[in-house]
Amino acid sequence: MAVETFEEFIKANSLYGMAFGRLDEASRLLATSAQLVYELHPTELGPVVNDILPFVQHAYSDDYIGTYISRVSDMARLQEIFDANPSSSTLSDGSVVPTEAYSLSLLLSIIFTNHRFEIMQTLEKFLQGLAAAPEGRIASIGCGTGYELKLTAKLLPGWSIEGYDIDEEMRAEAQRFLQFSRVSKAIHFAEEFPLHEPTQQVAKRYDAIIVCEVLEHLHEPALALTTLRECLNDQGVLFVTMAINLAQEDHIFLYPDVDSCRRQIHESGLEIHTEYLTPQTIRFPPPDREIGFKKGNYVAIVGKRKEVRGS
């Protein structure tokens, strides 16, 4: 049964209550953003909190909320520069964020920001849809903190799972998260997935591929999508996200609107099966999320267009 109020939720989830209290003391704006996640997803938030906060408390410094706030503040300053002059040149500043702060902020933003929480909820639904097949092969490209891999291992226990990340420290962070979470499923980790051309080793190899919060980090995301299309078998599907007008230190490619995302998918020889918008906001989104959508993530499940299957 859903907890009736946010205050009751805080009392019932002591780790969350402590983290939220520290967040509220430091920034009412960030606390409001966090509370929105509960207000929109009162029954779904608790299990995610229980997946993430015990690990965060175990693996990071006592002042993990301070680290998170500092990282969010840095991104907010970068966003202000971009918003004043939206262009690829102001999308990032090229600065290097320490792996611990980067990984920590990725995990905490899942439970404290609605657009990232909804990305993970949509990913979970995608994986649940794949679970009808008892076995298959799936790759997570840019597997980051390991949270995506944990969901995959839980929902697809009979599948072969591969995790790719070009950052050795991030791969280590993912493995640390999986170990803490007692994920016993064997996952094959590797450094780099071939995104420029479909090598013989990966061509038509996969039933599903996850490309979550990756494409905006690439100089040529359209080429990557075209390559990934050829890595799918004819019935295979991609889970993709694209950050729209979101500045970050290592973002490279600018998606200025929803149509630019759809167009890139189509031009890459893919077709959209389902799509979802996750606005970056501290307010309740409108029923039609595309109206007034300026900033957030475009999320889609896509597959090969019929005319390019078997090519």
C-alpha cells in the first residue's frame, strides 16, 4: 500500500529521511526537486531508494550530500552559460570531474531528480518487455554506475549481459555497486564498443542494446546509431536517450528539440516503437509533455526500419 504523505515516506525510510533533511537544509530548490519525484511516483520511489542509498552510505564519504550539491551547483552554472547563448560551443566546458563525484551524482540524481528517475523507470519497463524471452543477448553501452546492469541482471536472468564503458574507473564503480548489491549474475565487462562500424564480432549479434545517456557525449551520434542498428538482429531493439538542451562538462552533441531526436533516429535507418519525454523540472509536467518542452531527455525504444532489415 502506498505511503499516504511525503512526511510518512520520510519516516518510513530513515536513510532517505536523513539525506533529504541535509538536502533541504542546504537548498530548498533541490529539496523541492526531490519531493517531486515522490509526488509523481509514490509507490515506485521506495524500492529505488533501497537499492541506491545503502550503497551510497557504504561507499562514499559522510558528506555525500555536500558532494552532490557541489556537483549540481557546478552544472547549474554551466547551464546558465548555455541558456544565455544556446550552442554546441557553450554546451560543455571540458573540465574533468573526479570519478567519485561523477558516479555519486549519477546515483543520487536518480532518486532526487524526476527526469532521471523516469529514465530509469522507462528502462525498467523496457527490460520487463524483453523478459518474455527466456534468453537473449543484451549490451549496455556506457554502463556507468552499474545501476542499469543491476536492473538488467534482475529482470533478464537467462540472458547474456555485456557492459561497456571507456572509463576504467567507472567500470570499477559499476562492479563495486553490483558486488555490494549481491548480483551473482555473470556480466562481461569491456572497455569500448565499436560505434564507428559494425565489426564481424558484433554485427547482428544482439537482441537488445541499451544506450542510456550516451549519445550527447559523442561527436557523431548518428553514425553510432547507424552502427548499432547493424549490431541488432532483425527483431532486435535499442533503448536510447538523448539530452535536450542539457549542459554538462562532457556533453558534446547538442539536441535542440524533440524533432531533432526523431529525425536522427529516422535518418539512422531506425523506427520508433515508443517514445517518452522526461522534462527537467520541479513542477508537475503537463498531460501532453511535448507542449512547452524545452529541457530534459528524449527516451525511445527503436528498431530497424523494415526496408533495412536483412541488409
